[in-house]
Amino acid sequence: QVQLVESGGGWVQAGGSLRLSCGVSGTDINMIAMVWFRQTPDYQREAIARISSLGAPTYVPSVKGRFTLSRDIAKITVYLQMNDVKPVDTGIYFCNARVVGQDYWGQGTQVTVSS
């Protein structure tokens, strides 16, 4: 059974930084792509960053240059380093993995950015 657990969210002032973690069990992260989603207060959920099975990250324009996606294969953890955060980054952050055609989600971690 694949399980994902996010952590690291919290309250931060605009311009500050946070590092989110997504701990994974039940699969090897070097064999799958993983995606971070952000759900805004109006319940819109969008993919913002993706890391391929080979470890190559991609980002949507709104976070590119500010967020960095990385992974630690030994710790089976994916990280989202958030720098220069803005109030529009406020939301619940979820990590997602698709394994053998099935999507798995964590419970999410809340990020609140104040101006």
C-alpha cells in the first residue's frame, strides 16, 4: 500500500521560506514521477511542480525560480523548497504519486503567507 505524508507547512511572512516534505512508503520514488499540487482557498487544485522518475524537475511559471523540487531516494522523501513566498502561495499543499495507474495522495499541509 502506497502512503504519502506531507509535513513542513505553517505560517510565514511574504518573502520568507518554507520547506515541505513528502514522505513515501510502499514504493520507490526513483521509479515514479511525483507531483506537488496546491489547493487555493477557493478549492482550486493545480499542479505546481513535478519531478520525473529520473529526478528532473519542472515547474509552472508562477513558482519557477522561487520553488525547488528535490528528492532523497534513501529517505524516500520528496522536498519542495519554497523561497520568496507570496500571499498567493497560500493554500493546502498535496503530494501525488501515480503507481501502476492509481493515484495516491497525502493528507496535505497548510501554508499560509501573510503580507
